[in-house]
Amino acid sequence: MKTANDLFKEFKILSVSEFFKKNADMLGYTGKIRSMTILVHEMVTNALDACEEAGILPEIRVEIDQRGDSHYEISVEDNATGIPLKFIPDVFGKMLAGSKAHRNMQSRGQQGIGVSGAVMYSQVTTGQPAVIISSTVEEMWEVKMNLDLQKNVGKIIEKNKIKDNGWRGTKIVIEAKDVTYIKSKYSPYNYLRMSSIANPHARIEFIEPDGTKIVFPRSSKTMPKSPKIMKLHPRGMSTDDLLVMARNCRARKLGSFLGSELARISRKKAEEIERVSGVSLDKNVSRLTWNDAERVVNAFKEIDFMAPSSEGLIPIGEENIIKGLSLINPEFSVAITRAPRTYRGGIPFIIEAGLAYGGKSEPGIEIIRYANRSPLVFDQGGCVINEAVKNIDWRRYRVNLESTPLTIFVNVTSTHIPYTSAGKQAIAMEEEIFNEVRFGIMDTCRGLKRYMDSKRKAYRKKQRMDSLLKYAPETSKAISKLSGRDTDKVKNLFIKIIEKKYA
Amino acid sequence: MKTANDLFKEFKILSVSEFFKKNADMLGYTGKIRSMTILVHEMVTNALDACEEAGILPEIRVEIDQRGDSHYEISVEDNATGIPLKFIPDVFGKMLAGSKAHRNMQSRGQQGIGVSGAVMYSQVTTGQPAVIISSTVEEMWEVKMNLDLQKNVGKIIEKNKIKDNGWRGTKIVIEAKDVTYIKSKYSPYNYLRMSSIANPHARIEFIEPDGTKIVFPRSSKTMPKSPKIMKLHPRGMSTDDLLVMARNCRARKLGSFLGSELARISRKKAEEIERVSGVSLDKNVSRLTWNDAERVVNAFKEIDFMAPSSEGLIPIGEENIIKGLSLINPEFSVAITRAPRTYRGGIPFIIEAGLAYGGKSEPGIEIIRYANRSPLVFDQGGCVINEAVKNIDWRRYRVNLESTPLTIFVNVTSTHIPYTSAGKQAIAMEEEIFNEVRFGIMDTCRGLKRYMDSKRKAYRKKQRMDSLLKYAPETSKAISKLSGRDTDKVKNLFIKIIEKKYA
């Protein structure tokens, strides 16, 4: 029999990149078709976020070149601010590094894993370095970089300063094997099409492996407002969150800490917190115990606060969703931006739902899902949006799930999207999000029902008119015989009356 | 407009535990009911693995105590070898640390995240340390420990040596808030019931919050064979894998490296690899380039190898599955262990399928899913097993998905389960696994169909016999009149003949 010491000889520690190398499925790298789309997704996500943060209307260029059997080169270029040289290895080569995860702000990426994961996949399948070309206002560099997976660091293996030619932005070029390009629902083509629908302010150019150039044009020239860093709302805080913040803040006393670090806490509110929790506002914040913090957090739950500000959350907007859906060329479309809500107490989110009927929609329901405008292409089965769609009584809206040609659009905007996996393709089953998605879709369905009803009414009217018109010649003849008037005149008058009534 | 330098002021690096704290959904901590079950799951997984590795028949004791509103204490005790003091902080407090991830061996845990995640959830919701009591052959300790999430380390805050009382094993006690205990399909109760079905060699004792004691008894006294560490199979190797191994191996030359580190490579095979790849077996392994390694890996794909050994994989076994399913008290049950197969070229796996009809099964299909005997309770929608079930033409087997009372059991055994998420509740859509699961279920369905057919046949026979018996008295009377024999004698003879034919 083995003893504990025998068994623990094998104890080791992995780096986060070794972990995701071993578990590439968790980043979405499952199968050749999906892996290709995930690579494009991660690089485009980064590119769009970079433009958004800089307040620049995005011009994204994606090119996929075939190099051999299941072997491609993929490049994505943006027109944002570029990346300073010293940050390039961390941005593209260090997992869990980034400017997004620790800030309470809406962005497509939120983990600091995605694009480093893409570089990892490239390296593991081809051994080739990633090439990054980046031009900031200060300087322009072309860099080749590798990953040291055991240490979770990016390493520059070659760098060349390039003479500034006025271009600003970042271009990343990677090679990958074990991927394939097929034009399908799960392909980069559809991913970019979906991106374009939810980002009508972006121009996306795409060169397919066979050289076909596709442009998804900008359908809106208004730059969306930049998302803002938001203070955390008291209702969304856990005791642990509060303690971690207390340890890292500049304030000395609890009162000033609460007022400066959290949202919606006025002097009056702070006094109410003191009264309810029994923890003095004069307490030195560095001496806050778990028990103190828990009492404060419990007080947060008892006291009424203004809902979290939604000004930092930037939805797409109804008009823009309709513009986006116009890509489908629908017979009828409708969109709604719901009012902001919160989940888990205080994390703000906004649901947008859109619906396109007919046009290029195929028979049956297609759900297109987004989180902070980023398309979710895979894992539909495990996503709260799918659950919400299933939970709707579609017959009420005269929709047949198999035959009605319907595209349903849902976008979840939040400072923190509760993804089920690091692959960021499905949103977890948070009850408040589930309800809001359901309500959002039902809102758009009411619009659809009105349209379908009026369409049906118009159809019935037309049928009635047609049958009356059919008998008009005979009837006119009879009337003309009885009245002695001219047949043609009677007929024309008759047709005029019918058309006036039914047209 | 912002410049790159403005934007990159906010660049920071997270630790892996901070990451999973922010993204607890990825570990499965979504909602109070699910969070409770995930906590139990992680602790029981560790306990069963510990027994398995030590070759000990598991006696697991799980106790859940209510402490307040949404506030519980959970303890799990095993009878394995215990954990040496110096490893306790790493086992329970350091994510990505463990003895499982880097070894090519079947185990329930494979990430080194699960139980540290449970301790994290406990600390974040209650601020309380975890209590670990561990007794090895050398010594017995009771330890209180905390996590430093920013550094991803466990810290012992109190330790007491306890006088050895002969007990061996590990007990972990945590407190958690934001959890709740409800007896449902998703509860710890059902989780343990499912664990018991797939681990008939384990005795599991469970104390519910209201004091109810439930024992899932041991239905098999044979200890399953211990899984073995397996060498990697050439077909499952990527170029990167080969290079990483080459850098860390003791062999000097390619030939001895291949022969000693990989499975199924004889001297003759090695020579074939040399011939096909053009890379000399005498090449110094530390000088292997990407190009060399890629040529070797390409040769792996062209050459025939024996399939990976499956001796390291320990399936549950048909007999034990049937024993496990007997918990449902089924009218009919059947199980199959399929032959070993590989996915992604060379990762071996075995599918087992079982099926229980009637008994305590409710009308409709219930799928119970396992990975290395560990129940998968959540995320069914995103799991390859679910996809495979959906893909079967059930009418062929006389099964009505809504009304036939059927429990379908699937266990995937592998050295590496391709989970879709660190929460380990769904298996990724690997084509080979999908096909095998489908075949496995179809195998059991054929058994079911035979049973249903024979049941139907027996029913028809019985009907026929009953109607003949009904007319026996009248017919006997008539025959006795015609033949002059005694009516009762005729009748008894007649009944005998009918029963002989139809019984």
C-alpha cells in the first residue's frame, strides 16, 4: 500500500498558460473549424476594444491565407493607438495580464487570456513566432515574439524599428495548423458578419483564403460613447471585495473610503450605513475586520440605494440594431433597448433584443447572441440566451419554431459578463439576466405580432377585393341591363368603389 | 484623443486565483443551489481520487450543517493516506498545483483547481479559514488555513499536532454563504446518489442539514484496479509536446528518447520513424529543432502503431454499472463497456453506457453523465453526451422520449477529459467521443428493444392464453357431450394443453 509521501512525490505546479495549453478546449479550441473562428474572434475582439477605448471609428482588416493542408496564416489589423513596445510581450504573450480585468468597465475582452491564447495556439501548432506591427504616436515597431509557456511570459525574439509612415494601429500576424476555413454558420465569415451587425460603426474588411474580398461597410458614422470605468455599487459587493478594496485604497477612514470608492454613497447614506451596521465611519479602514466588513455589507443589503449608474454602459441602441439587421434585408424588423438592471445585487447590465422577419432569414428561428457587442458563435446550448428563447410561448406570437423565418438578436451589455468558460461563448444562467432577455425578446415579439396581424388583415382584404373584382364584369353587365346604363361605365364605377374600399 | 501611453497606464497582472474569484461562474459557482453542489463535488472528487490512488476502498463521509440563512458548514472526510503537512497549503490553497495535471493518468480531478476553488468560495463568502485534519502514517495535524488570492498561495494560520488515534485520512471542513440546501435533481443528495451508482466500491455516508443520515452502501467489494501512468502515444503528440518533452528528458539521443518516453515505439519502429522523417536517431535530443520535431511528428502520422494501451484506463465494468443502476430498482437494465478508442490521434478513452428501464425511473429520458466516474450534474446542454443522445433515432428502439421511463448512464474514462470549462460539468464536442457515446447507447438500446419485444410477445401470449382459458369451460362441456367423457376431466386436460402451449 502506498503512503502519503509516496503519493506526493509527484506534486507539481503548472503555469496558467501550461494549464490552458493542456485544456485548450476551455478556450474554445475544439476541432479545426471552431479553432479557426476562435482565433479570428480573439484577435478581432482585441482590435475592436482598442479602437473603442481610444474613441476611434474602427477600420478592421482581417486576412486569412492558406499555407498548406490545415495550415493558415491569419492577420488582423486595427487603426487604434498602437501598443507601446514594452507592453507588447504582455498583451500578446502573458495570460491574465491586461488593462480590462481589474477595471469595472464594459469591454469585449475582460480576462486577459484571449489573444495570448491565440498566440499560444499558433505556437503550439506551428512553432512559429507571432509577428506584431505596432505604431504609436511615439514609434513604430515590428516585433517577432514567442511564448515561454512554463513561465507564462512573452519573449521578443526580434525587433525592428520602422520609419513612421503616419499609420497608427496594431497588426498581428500568426500562423496556425489544425485549423480549416469553410464558409458556414461557424466560420470567420459569419463571425465577421455578426460582428458587423452589432457594430454598425465599424468597417470590416475581410480577405478570404481564395482572395475574395468582402467589405462589411460602416452603416452608422456615429462613434458610440466610450464606456466609462464605474465605481462598484454597494449592492454588488461581497465582504471579501470590500476588504480587498479597503486594503488597497488611499482613504484613511471608513467614511471617506465608502464615499470615494463606491457608487451612490452620499454623506447621508454613509451615516445610514453607520447606523445600521454599527461600524463607526471614523474607523481606520486598514483595521477593518471581516466582522466589520460583513456588517457593512449586510447594511448595504438593508438600505435603499439608487440603482447603479448606467452611464458607463453603452448599448448599441435600437436604431443601430435595426441598421445592423438590415444586412439580412428583412421584411420586418424591430429592436428594443431595455432599461438597465442589475444581477447579483449590483452588477449593472442592459439587454437589447432585436428581431428580423423574412428577407435572408431561413425558415425557423436563428438566434444571434452577443456579449458587449461581441458575437457568441458556439456553445449555444449552454447559454442563458438560449434558455430564455426556449422559455417563450411562441404560439402566442404566431411564430412556428420550424417554419417562421426569424432572426432573433440579443446583446448583453455589462461591466462583467458572467461567462461559463474562459472560451467566452456562453453566458451563465443568472436569473436576472434570464428574465430580462425573456422580456426583451417578448417586447420585440409584440411588434412582430402586430406586423403579422396587419399582414394577415391586408392579405384577407386583398383576397376579398380580388374575388369582388372577379365578379365585377358579370355584375356590371346585369346592373347595366337592369338600369339601362352603359356596361363599361358601370364596370369602371364598380371597380373604383371596390378599390376604394379595399386598397 | 487618448494615446497608447494613456491607455496602458492601467495594465496589470492578475493571479490565477484572482481570475477565478472574478469569474467564479467558470468554476460552476452560479446561484445558491448549484454552488452548494459544486462545493460538495470538488471535495468528494478529491476524496475519491485520494482513496483510488492509495488503493483503499473508499469510506466517504459528507456532512452539511446549516449555520444561518444561506449559510452552511460542509465537511468531507475520506479514509485515504492523509496529506503530509507541508503539502496541505498547496493542495487546498494553490490553484494549478497538484499531482494530477502533469501525469498522463486517469483521475477525477485533473486540473489542480477544484478543491482550492472550494476553499476560495468559502473564504470569499465567509472570511473563515478552512479546517483540515489529516493523518498520515507519520503524523496527524489539524490545520486552519487561509488563501492569499493575490499571490495564489495557501497560508497556514494555526496548526495543532494531534495524538495519532489510528485513523488515517483527510477531513476538510469549510463554511460557505450564498449557498442553499434543497433536495432536488441538482442537490448534493442527488450528486452523491449518482456518485454511488458509478462507484459501487465506495461507501458514502451523508448527513443532511436536518440530521437525516443517508448511507449509500458499497454494492461491490472489489477494489477497482489502480489507474496507471501511461506513456504518451505518438499519435497524440503535437510538435510542441515533443519538443517540451525532449527538453525535459534524460535521454541524450533521439532514438533512446523515443523508445523510453513514448508508448509503442520499438527499436524497429524507431528506425521506421528515422526513415520516414529523415531525422537521425543519433541526433542529440537537446538540439532538436522545431523542423526536426515536426518531421518526426508527421512521421508518427504516417506510420502504423499499435493502439495506445488501455491497461492504464480503468472502466467501471458492465457488472458494476448494473449493480450501480440497481439503486433505481429497474425492471430491466443493461450495460456495455466499449473497446478503448482514441481521440485527437492518441488520447485513449473508453465509453461505457448503461440503461435502466422502469422502476424508479420517471417517465421520459433522464441522462446521467460521468467523467472518470465523477457525476456531471450541470451544463447538460453543452455536453457531447447530450448531443449524442439527441442524435439517436429513438423510434427505432420503441422509445418515446416523453413517456418511456428510461435512465441512460454514460461514463467517459480517459487520461484527459476534454472539459469545456474549469467547472468540469460538460465534455467538449470531440467527434470520436461523440461517435463512441452514440454507439455505446445504441448497443444498450438493442438490449432494451429485445426486452421490450419479448415483453410485448409475452403480453400477447398471455392475452391469447387468457381468452382461450375463458372459453375452456364452455368448450369442455361441448366436447364432453360429443365424446361422452367426463366434463371436468376434459376441462383439466384442455387447460393443461393451453397452459403448456402459452405459459
